[in-house]
Amino acid sequence: MAFGVVEGEADADLETLIVAEIAEHPFGPIEFTGRRWALSDVRLLAPILPTKVVGIGKNYAAHVAEMGGRAPTAPVLFIKPSTAVIGPGDAIRLPADANRVDHEAELAVVMGGVVRDVARDRALATVLGYTCANDVTARDQQEVDGQWTRAKGHDSFCPLGPWIETELDPSDATVRAELDGTLKQDSRTSQLIHDVATLISYVSHVMTLLPGDVILTGTPAGVGPMSAGSTVSVTVEGIGTLTNPVTSR
């Protein structure tokens, strides 16, 4: 396993892209080993293994409305364990004791260093980059428990990928989810109640963020159940598409 940089234009055919291996890690000055492969010959893993994934709930007004809630005045935080993280092509495994498991397409923020008490106007400078995320949620467990740890913390409930885009403007990017090729979620990050800079600053005043930690920025309206045998894809404009099969555990 190794970190690498995907070389090529963002809108290029994936078959033409090249992966250049990084000597150590992407935090700080990058040195290359000189080893390079065609992207088609490489298996992409989760692009980062964070110490923690900080989720943000109720951050699109339309999603708040579809869930029958009220828009919060401050960001709503929850934690997904690092063991929930999987990569592109890995299976989302449905727990036997969950009757409804939903997809939640999101823009994910990957932190670039140790961040504590950062001001909003400096928050974006602390970011390594952005990736696609699926904040998979056992909806029935969420409702029964009255809090979100079990519902969002199962193994395989945090697909990330396909890679980290370091040059994205997060202020107005399309976020979409497709289930078996049918569009289910379609919105833009300009519709976030609390924007990315606000989220980073807010979270950093609660807990120290470490290099590689991930903030999930919230999901738009259109969340819905997945079933074994389905395929779910999350696309964020300017990044790419994260696709995962769904299986029974």
C-alpha cells in the first residue's frame, strides 16, 4: 500500500490517468519514488484513514424538512469511528438487525495538519483536500436509539473516495447520489446551512483535528434505503465518483 498522486486533467478519460507513488505521506512537502502506474492497474483504497470522522447533521434545509425537523442554529456534530471507513468498490455491509439502511451523499473535508481553535477566515487554509463520502445510516436504529452512534458507526458505513482533490472550491459544487443508476440526491454545496469554513472552525473549537481527519459536511434531500445487491454512487463535482456495492453482512 502507498499514497500516490493521480496525474492528468480532471475531465480526462480515466484510462489515460497515471498514479505516481509518493515516498511517504501527503502531509508536508511531497517527494516521489519514481514509480508510476496506469490508474487502471491500481486498486484504489480509501484515500485516507482518519483518526476520527466528524459528521455534521441537518446541514441542508431540504433534508431537514424531509426528515421532519427544524434547521439548527449551530452545527450538529456526531462521530463515526475510523473502522467504518472503506474505499471505492468495497462493499457496504447491511447489519442483520437493521431494517432500513440509507445512503447519504456528502462532500468530505480532509484536514491537512493539527487544527485547534482556528478562525473561520483561516479555516480553508488548514485543508489538505476534499473527497466524496457516503454517510451510511441505519435509519431505524437512529430513531430507536435517539442518538446516532450505533446507526452511523457500523463497519463499512463510511465509504470515502475515489481520491482527494486538493484544488477544489467547496463553495458551490454539485453533490449527487445514484442508486442502481437512478438519481436520488441532487444539490449543491452552496445550499449548506453552515458552509465548510464555518464547520472547520466550529469543530476545531470543540476538538483538535489531526492530519487526515475527515469532516462530513452534511447530506442533501433525497436520502433513501439501500438493499443487498444494489450499487450506490456518490458524485461531487470537481472530484469524481465513489461507487460501492451493497451486500448483506
